[in-house]
Amino acid sequence: MRIAISQFAADTNPERNLDHIRAATRQSGDASIVVFPEATMARFGIPLGPIAEPLDGPWASAVREIAEEAGKLIVAGMFTPSPDGRVTNTLLITGRGVDTYYDKIHLFDAFGFAESETVAPGERIVVSEVDDVMVGFATCYDIRFPGLFQRLADEGAVITIVPASWGSGPGKREQWELLARARALDSTTWIVACGQADPETVGQKPSGRAPTGIGYSLAVSPLGEIRAQLGPEPALRIVDIDTSEVTEARKTVPVLANRKF
């Protein structure tokens, strides 16, 4: 399977971010899946309630049209209204016969930031079949929780896609890379993690503690090898995923079969 990773620094304007989705999808060649970061609709650091839209609203509908015209699966982070007055941090997953969503389960209440103040958690895991390949989905802070990735593997996932807007700070790049590699090893799946670019690389300096991204998106093999990685700036990278490596990894290191807990 060929996957395009579109790392960019999202604007505060959802329409301008739609323009990026259109352009990157056109540039993705023959990739079957185009992955955008968490908060593609609009970056963190602004009030999210006023921009949140339902999954049948104009922003999501525009993404569906782009996916349909291109014949690709698009994965992009957006915000949807929650019944309790907060928003939900949602991945829109659409195209190639798939139309579903994943609501971020683990909220980023860490490093001095409290996502749960404005964002309601999801409850359901999501695995979808894309071109006969089972693909799981997680978002950013989820990557710190190995149980989710093993559950996705139990549900059939051989690739897990992880859009993110990773918070900056001392040691955060090293943690991002370590966690992506660890989750690949925990679950013996491919991890394709697409983060927001470092906003300073495009002249933005968001204020406050909002996690606005560091870049360094990567693809990790089921044995924990980094096979592709970007830098801090916006870029598009196309990666080829050999799903047979999952079968071989699970024969070599059968952690899913051997676990006791």
C-alpha cells in the first residue's frame, strides 16, 4: 500500500486548510491514502467551539468531495460539536468506499495543557478495510497508550495511522519517535504518524501552551524501524507499506500471541 504523509502547519482558517488538502491530494501521485495531521481543520490555540461542524457539515462534505474526485482515502483531523457543549477531536476518514470517523479517546491533559476542558473524549476504536488492508486509527496522545494499539491489532489492523499535533518542549521529539517505534513493536503493526509541522518554520508563533506541532512525521515498520521521516518544516512524503512484513514480524516476535495481560 502506498500512503502519502502531508505534514503542514494548519492555519486558523478552515477554508485555507481545505485549500491545502486539495493541493496535497493532487500532489500525492498514486498513493491510496493521504494522511493529514490532527487539527487539520484549524490549529490548536484558538477557540474551537466556533469552528466545530458536524460530520455532515460543509467542511467535512468538502473533504469527501476531494477524496471522491481523487479516488483516495483521506484522513484529516477536525472538530465536531459535542452534546455537552465541548467539541470532539475527530478524525474524518473518507474515500475509497470508506466513510467513518474516529473520536480521540485519550485527551491531552499533560505538560500543563488540559484538552479535556474544551474537548470531550471518544469511546469507540475504529478499524477500516482499505483495498483489502485493515487500517486502524489513533490520534496524538493516544500513542502513549499501548493497550489501544494492541486492541487495534486484535481487531485486524496491520497499519495504524496516527495524525498528531505534538506539543513542543525538551525531549518531546525523542518521545514522539520512541513512542511510535514502541507502539509498532507492541502491536507488530506499521505505524504511519503524521504531525503538524513546527509553526515557526512558516513564520507562526502561537502563544500559550497549545500543542501546535513539531513536525518529524514518520513511518515505522512492525519491527520498530524508522523507514521514512520528515523534518520540522511542511513537506509531503510518499511511503510504500509492505503489509507482508506484519505477517513475518508476528512469526518472529509473537508478542500478541505470547502476552499474558
